[in-house]
Amino acid sequence: MVVLNKIYTRTGDKGETALGNGARVAKHSARVAAYGTVDEVNSVIGLVRLHASGDLDSALARIQNDLFDLGADLCRPDMEKDGDAGHPVLRMIAAQVDRLEAEIDAMNAGLSPLRSFILPGGTAAAAHLHLARTVSRRAERMAVELAEAESVNAVAVRYLNRLSDWFFVAARVANNGGRADVLWVPGANR
């Protein structure tokens, strides 16, 4: 359980922060950038939820919680030492990816096939979902880059990959089941 009695600690005043295993790293490290961008996705979801209700809002609430799990996973390096932690280490699991895939399939079942690329926009919810999609793609790129240099849970990367797909399909649903999608017209302004 997390207890935050004091919000500022001054421990980061020199440009370093603590990871989940206690190690101190630069705030601009690839690991901090990756989980910081996951936090940014979570904040964008907060904006989406201003325009969401019902099943969409419930799904977004689950995803926000998953993103805290993902941040906890990414902030803890040395997966091979998880057993030495003295407590259970929170890692993303395949069931979280499977749930996203099932939700994507269910949402997509009611949509017409795409015949053009979609421009970000339409309803307020859809526009914010597209923003969440692009920020989650950036988080994925950062996690992949981190994984090239350090230990990263492969499920965390898969989750981010599926998440951007989830946002794309959810944006189509939020655009009146795709009927309000803004379609790209190649060369329209030449």
C-alpha cells in the first residue's frame, strides 16, 4: 500500500529519482522516460473520460488502473531478481493483453471495414481517444528502445501495442460507430 504523507521530498532536486528497486537514476533515463510517458497516456485518458459514459468509461477506468500496473512494472528493472525483492513484484500479465484483444474484437465487430485512413477527430471523445492512441504509441516506442538496452517485461510492450489499437477502435465507436469518422482524402488539397 502506498502512503503519501508529504508530496515533495527534495530527493529529486539534483535530477535523479528512485526506481522501484531503490536504485537512483537520472530523471531523463530511458526507463523514467518510458514510465513517464505511460503516465502521460493515463492523463490523456482522464480527458477522454470527460466525454465518456457507460461501457466506454468503465473500460477506460480499467485501462487507467492497468497503466499504473504498467508504470510499476517499468519502474522496476532487473526482472531476474524479482524473487529477491522480499515481496511480490507487480508485473503485467498476458490476461491484461488478452482482455484488450477481446474488447477490440467486440468493438470492431459492429464497425464497417475501413476503406480509407482516418484523420484524428470527429466527436470530442474520439479526438481525445486519438490523442491517447498517439501518446501510447510513443510510450511503446520508448519501452521498445528501453528493452534494447535493459530488462523489460515483454508483456508490458505487448500491452502498449494492443492499447493503441484499442484506442483506435474505440475512437471509431465514439464516432457514431464509424459514421462520423473523418476520412483522409489523398491529394485533396493539391
